[in-house]
Amino acid sequence: MRWDELYDSPRPEPNIGGCTTLDLEDARLGEAEVTSVLAAITANMSLVDDLRHLRLGGIDLRPEPVMTPLTALVAASTSLSSLSVARGNLIAGAAAPLILAARRHASLARLELEWNELGDAGATALATEVLAVGDAGALTTLRLQRNGVGDVGGAALGDALRSNSVLRSLQLEGNGIGPAGAAAIAAGLAENEALTHLGMELNPIGAEGARLIGQVGPRRSLSPAAASHFGSLDPRTHAPATPVSSPLQTQPWTDSLFGPPCRCCR
């Protein structure tokens, strides 16, 4: 179900029963309407149990009245497998409750956070609260492109990779991770046997950072078909420099695992 199907005029309340996929991507809904929809789902455990995929990209999720029911929904769900909060105007503080709700989540396999403002603080919180916990839950894909993550956040993610055995795809394109952050990620990858997709394009990691990450590949059990590039920015033009080959695979920017709407919502 997409956002424009929520209301079946003259029905005064949103119609969300029985849906496994709720797509509010770029919805022209106000704060009160988004809050109402999320609260309605959270208040009905049968709706919570039905929901598998939730797309909220492009909606301002920073206000507390919106984040509170969203966090409650994620925490209550044992079947939600993919959540997109891309372009949600999120900073680390506003996203903190959601990050805690994702800790050891039993079903959440895919978390899309790209094009927010989480910065080093948000990346560190994700690393310590979600990725580095002893029982890392179900999270296999984490998208953090364009979040202002620097070396501090990169180092935290690298440390988390040392102990994480669940995550398969980590996408960090378009951040500010430099050689130091890349070195930490490479060190984490050296002790990680699970990750097969890493996106580092458009980070100023430099030739040395690209070399360190590229060296990890031959020591890992990766698909022979996996191939990717770790690019850096030319300091003179800020354009992508010549990429360095690596055996790790990067998923396309447009990749999404959200399935088609359920039959009742078509």
C-alpha cells in the first residue's frame, strides 16, 4: 500500500488492515497524519504482526511525536524485516530511540538510513548498540550513505565489524571517512568473515586507505564474482579519483529488497 491509498474517501480513518508492505515514501502527509498512521499500527498487535516492510523515506521523522510511535512500532514488531527512514532529517539525538529499538531485533534485516545527518555520533551509536552486541540480531544490510560520517564513526564501525557475524552489506558511500577511518575498517574486516558488500565510494580515504581495504579481500571467503571499487576524492577537484579494485562487492544505489505490495493492497 502506498501513501495515496491510505485514505479511501470519505473514510475518515486510514485503511491499513492486513498489509505487509506500507510505503509512505515521499508522502505528502503532515506530522499529525504520519503520527496517526504509526500510532494506529502500534495500537493493534495484529497490524504489527502483519507488517513486514515499512518505507518512510523523505518524511521528516525528527519531531518527537513522529519518532515516538515509530520507535514503539519497531520495538513491538517481531516480523518487520525492512525499514527505510532515508532522507528523514535525522540527527544522532533524534535517531537514538530508533537505534536502541533496533538493538538485537529479532526480524529487522535491512535498515536504510541514507541521506540523513547522523554524523560520527550516529554511526558510533549504531556500531556500539546494534552491530557490536554479542547477539547482533538479524540485521544483514545497513545503508549509511551521505550521513556526514568521518574517521571517528568509521573507526567505531571498524571495531564493530571485528565481532559482528551477521551483517552482510555495509554501505558508506559519500561520507567523510579518511585514511584513518579506512584503516580501522580494514582492521575490522580482517577479523570479520561475514561481510561481503562494502560501499566506500566518494570517501576521501586516499590511496593508502584503498590499499588497506583492498588487501583484506584475498584473506577472506568471498564469492569469486564479487567485484567493487573503493574510490577517493581528488583533493584538487573534489571529483572521484581513479578507483582501486577490491574483491568486495558494492550493491547498486538503487538496490532495494522491499517486495511488491501484498495482494490486498494492489
